[in-house]
Amino acid sequence: MPKIPVTVYHIGPTCVQCNQTKRVMDKLGIIYSEVDLRDPANADKLAEFQAAGHTSAPVVTTDTKIWSGFRLAKIKSLAGFIFSQEREGAGNGNS
């Protein structure tokens, strides 16, 4: 279980920005869960994102951050933060 929950809300396999976001996260070792916004069960979440102004996919959420679209700088920043937290945890005997 990742210490920082990351979720990528996507719109399917033809979404270039969604695929690129996941590809970069995979390369950087970010563990994330995926939610398909095309699934009718996720209609409320889609409406919530749209109401908040997130009109492009993917929508990436953590416990404190949210953004939409492919955002390389944000992904790299997230990876740096996650791994700095892991290093701190390993340094004090917690894992």
C-alpha cells in the first residue's frame, strides 16, 4: 500500500494524455490506482470533477492535490515528494 494514495481517473485507452501520464508515473515508480470515468458507476465523480473545472483527462488526485491533463512537472514533483517521504520513513526505522 503506497503511503501517498494516487489515483488516475482516465477516459479509456485512446486518451493520449491519460496514457502518457500513466507511462511517466510507471517510469518514475509512482504507484497509483486507476478509475475509468466512462463507467456509469463513476458518473458522480465525473460530474464532481467537471463542476470543479477539471475538463481534461486524466484527473490525478492524491490525498492533498488534484490536477487535470498531462502535467509532467507535477508528476515529477509528486515523484520527488513520494520518494523523499519514503527516505525519511526508512531513516527513522519506519517503513
